[in-house]
Amino acid sequence: MENSHKREHTKARIINKSLEFVKSRSLEDFSVREVSKELGINIASINYYFSNKENLLGEVVKAVWKTSSDKIESLYLEELEKEKWSFVDFFEKLFDYTHEISDLLAFVIKHTLNSNLNVDRNFVSIYDSEYPTPPGTKTYRKVFIKELGSHVPETEIQKCIHTFATFLTFDSALQYSNIMDKDRHDLDDHPILGRKARKEQFIKMIKYQINGLRKEFPA
């Protein structure tokens, strides 16, 4: 049992150090050799746990997805504890959170595009699902059901989830990317590109989706 705990601890250290690496530098600069050097673990040991660089990066992606999903669930639980439920408040906090981790989302998207495509050019989910699984999917489903009721078809709920989650993920990642120049944060007050304007557009999208389902599938 002790050896098992030690192995899991070592794997976690490698994943966490790799995550620090891609946050502070870039996916292209990721080096297993440097990770092993900083941890004082030889490369052979890292390969023992992960076989190769791609598998290690895949585990980093899973760690980001799990952490994000846990945080999104906590945002939902916080909203439930309030005297009055508000799906708008939840999604506003969600927007703020995803932009706080824009560097991680940019890494995940780039890695997924580089490595996790099948022969049909479709995303292969890191959770072995037929479709890509945005972080927080289970929580989003709870939000839609709480707001609309359980009678709304599952397929319609999943369509909405993938629509807004894709928009949100790519929006935050693009703000982090080099598409904008080094002074991109000066655009925060821009009427179209600014964070406030984009947040308003995101909330409009959510309201449109929920109101559309409410009209199509009345309780």
C-alpha cells in the first residue's frame, strides 16, 4: 500500500510540475528533460509512469479539466445556497472564472488540436466519450434542468452546453493568445472586444438559449 501511495504521489508531482511548465512557458517549449531535472527524477522514471511526452501532456489536460469541473461545481453550489437562485449570476461568475484560467484553456485547446483528433477529424474526448466533454458538463446539465425542468430532452440540453461552452472556452483562450498584441489588456474597455462587452454578449447567448428551450418545451 505504501508503494502504491508513493507511486501516486510521484505521478502527481510530475503532472503538477509539467502544468507549471506549460503555464510559465509554452506547449512548444515543453521539455520532459527539464521537468525531470527540476524534480530530481530521471527521465526513465517519468517514462515508466507515462510512456512518452504525449501521454504526460494528456494527463496534464485531464488535471486541468478535473480542476475546472470541480471549481464550476463549487460555483453552482454557492449559487444554490443563496436565498434566490439566479442562473445569470452563475454564468457571470463562470465567465469570470474561465478568463482567470485563460492560459490553461489556451494550452488545452492547442494540445487537443495537435494530438487528440481521430481519422475523421473529430475531437476524441479525454473521457472516452463519443463527443468532446467540456469541463463542468455535469454541472451545466444541473443548471439547465433546475432552470427549465427535467422534461426538456437531453439532446437539446447537450446542444446548448456545447454551444456556449465552446464559445466560452475559445473566447477566454483567444484573449490569452498572441492574436492580440502584448498590450491586449488595454482593450478591456473596447465596446466590442472588451471583457465587459464580451461578457454581456455571453449572457445574452445564455438567455437566448434558455428562453428558446422554455418556449419550445413548456412545463
